[in-house]
Amino acid sequence: MSEANDEGHKNMPWFVYIIECNDNKLYTGITNDLKRRIQEHNGGYGCKYTLLRKPVRLVYSEEIECKSSALKREAEIKGFSRLKKLALIAGSCPSALRPQD
């Protein structure tokens, strides 16, 4: 994962993101290249969690000024209940959620 060495990306923004997996589970992560990271998840190179749950789709992201702040925000969101994550997603883009039976 290229985020491990962010030396060349000190002035680039970071993103906290939530993806919805094909089984409707939500995964939260951070990256400094959102497009590439979603492609990695869908290509089977994202992480173990999404490996068998692809395809995934981006349902939420927020830009953060630095990696350390992104890590803190990621931890905060990971601590949210599913309902609170869904409310966060709905608040950013109401059409991002599919109705669930």
C-alpha cells in the first residue's frame, strides 16, 4: 500500500472514505488517492475485508488536511454505529443509499 510512505505527498490532502460492499457491509479507510484506492478495492488489492466483498462502491468521502488528522477521523467514524454511519452518508448525499428491505 503506497500510503505507508507518504514522504512525497506532504502537501496533498488525505481522504477518509466509506465504501459499501456487495453484501451491504460498510468499510471505512483513508487514502491520499481516492480513485486509485477504490480501484484497488475492486481489483482485489484493497484489503482482506473487501477481498471477498467486491465490487464495492464509494458512498462517502471527506477531504482532510493531513494523514494524522485523517487517521483520527477514520478511528472516530469506525467507532460509529452502522446507523450513525448511514446518517453521515445520507447527510452528504441522500441518493447514495439504496433502500434496504
